[in-house]
Amino acid sequence: MSAADNRYDVVILGGGSGGYAAAFRATELGLSVALVEKDKVGGTCLHRGCIPTKALLHAGELADQAREGEQFGVQTTFNGIDMKGVNAYKDGVVSRLYRGLQGLFKQHKVALFEGTGRLVGPTTVEVDGQRITGRHLILATGSYAKTLPGLEIDGERVITSEHALNLDHVPASAVVLGGGVIGCEFASAWKSFGVDVTIVEALPRLLPPEDEQSSKALERAFRKRGIPFKTGKPFEKVENTDAGVRVTIQGGEVLEAELLLVAVGRGPTTADLGYEEQGLRMDRGFVPTDERLRTNLPNVYAVGDIVPGLQLAHRGFQQGIFVVEDITGLNPAVIDELGIPRITYTSPEVASVGLTEAQAKEKYGDQVKTLTYDLAGNGRSQILKTAGFVKLVSVADGPVVGVHMVGDRIGELIAEAMLIYGWEAFPTDVAQLIHPHPTQSEAIGEAHLALAGKPLHVHG
């Protein structure tokens, strides 16, 4: 199609991970592409999520290392946190990645329309008075930080993760409402910065979607680090005080702190975008799709956080690629949601892929076998002074259907775990692979050796 009259092969609404991945893959396949973005390409992940939060966590890791140098025979001292310097480092990382992404947009010759887009036809988007029509439309409008009914975000004392990323000082104390990934990551980083932080979670344990053994391991680590948490305690109310906030939780318990971080998940950004008016089927703000990410409207697809399921940047990225390849007739394999790796970048990290033990037992019954390899037997983990484990969930005389890991830096191993799950590998398949020494990856090898009936560095 000719771009001269604002008609394209593909129009994409949203320039986050899902949107820009779709755009780049589409141009590689010879399609004309227009992308509409109201803010900055890169979306939440680059500017207000994954990248800046992990930069804060790394700064916190360095602070902890400075405090703990003596145990390694290194005479280090910790003199405090300079938030101006931390923010400059964080913003510098984001800025460099953003410039690189902008360059890729030019390289791929994607027509970029900056402004708020709204659906005004089956595959037509209007932005600042211009109408852009595609043979195919991909909705990738992302998500926003949610709150709870009656809980007002003021951006100063009651904040979301986006406000937390731009604090110009280290708060003396904080209550984190929500013990999921976002809440636990901020609690971990803030504790490293010296904040007196408490987590409040309505469900019975931290990181509720993870394997229970992983959740319990993180809870033990947080207790050891001095991060208290209140699980099974729904929030009731928050009041302002002279010093900050007073938070009341179920049972009447009161917690006082300088600020309250509301980390109760993210909602789909779909309101007031013309979706319903065009007949798009919605479910509580989300856009349901079939397994090939098609909506109920012809030639309209949805990807990323607006599609029910895990709200992860790499999920949206892969979905964006999938949709374009599906449009062009390449018939890509359907994305297995359980095969999407998950990492919580706390100290220690929690990483997983596939079924939890409970999910596996629900599906396979008494055919489920598990094995937990303690990192105490792993040389590299001992060098790093980290505790944790690699847990395998498998089917008797069958494949590994879940891998769950806890430990510092353990998230770097999840890619191998994803391959093991995705290729439906048997323990004997992995046991014969050579894992380099000394690395934490040996823990994956040792766990599979043990599950294959050849335990070596396994005590008891």
C-alpha cells in the first residue's frame, strides 16, 4: 500500500515492546508500517518499568556489597546513598537504550506518528486529526499502575512505582502494598538503600503465582534481611499524618511510614480509545484473543499487557513478532504461555518457567516427581555467598514440566530452563550435557543428574 495517503499494510497502536517488535518484523518482511505512540517508543518497560527498576536494584546490590566487603576480606565502607547520582545512572541507562531504539525506528523505516491514537474505524486510527488505515491493525496499548477502591494516589505520600522511580531522596520508611513482583522488587531495593520497609499482601504468601517453595525461600531471605511482611492481611485504609502516612490493615493493625507504595498490579490501557465503539470484545478492560492473538474483529490483533495473561515485556515482544509472521502466512507456532520465563529481581532472585508443583499435581496427579538441589553444593554460589536452590518438577518417566530457582544472579539461568521445558527434555537428556565449572549453571546439571538417578554433589 502507498503511505502517501496514510494507508499501510500494518498499523500499530502503541510503541512498547509488543508494538515495536511487530513494527520491526513487519518491515523485515516487506510490509509498510505505521506506529502510533502517545509518549516515547519503548513503553513502560524501557521508561517506567523493567530497565529503571533493575538499575535501582543494581545500585542497591552495590550498596550491600560495600557494607559487606569485610566478609570477603575487602575493606569497604558504606557512606550513604546519593539519589541524585543514582537517578543520573538510572536515567543514563534508559537514555542510551532509548536513543538506540529511535535509531532502529529510522533504520526500519517505520512511519512514526506521535500523539494519542484512537480507533475510529475497523482498522483506522486517528491521531491529532490524521487518519491512518491499515490492512491489519495491531493493538498494543500497554498497561498502567492500578490502585484500590478508595485509595487515592497523590504522588507524594501515596505513590505508584512510577513515582517511586523518580524520588529525589531516600525515604526513612515505607509501606509497600502488594507482595507481587513489583512490590517485592522495590522492597528489596529500598532495604538495600537503608529504608525501613514493610510489605503488606492480602494473599497468604509473597509472590503468590510462584511455586510455594520459592515463595517460602524468599520470605526466609527477607526475614534475614530485616524486611518484615504481613501476608493474608488485606488493606483497609490510609490516613495522612504529620510525618507521612498511617496504614490500617485487616485486624486493625496500624503501620506508620513516610510513604505508601501502591504495587497492586497493572491494569490494561484500553479506556477511551474507541475499542468498544468499534465492536471490539472486552473483558474487564482486557482484550481477549484466540491462541493466534486475533480479536473478534477481522484483521485486528492484540498483543502485550492488554491481552489476559502474564504482563511481561518479553511476552509482548514475542507476541508482536508472532502476529506479523501470522499475517504474512509464515504460520508460526502458537506461543506456550507456560513456557514464558519469569524472574523477580529481588535479593535473592526468583526465576521460574513451566508448571509449579501444585499445578503439575493438578494436571498429572501422582505421576509428578520433584527434586530440589540446594545451592550449598554449588561452588560458584558459595563464592557469591548466596543461598537458594534449583527445583525440578517432572512427570514420572517423562519430561521436565517446571523449573523453579532461587538465588542471587539465578535469573541468568532461566534461558536454559526455558529450553529444557520448551523441548520437553527428559532428565536424562539434560544430565548428559556439560555445564562449565565453576558456574551456577552446574546446579541445573546436578539437579538433572540427581533426577536421572545419578546424584553426585547431592547430600542426604
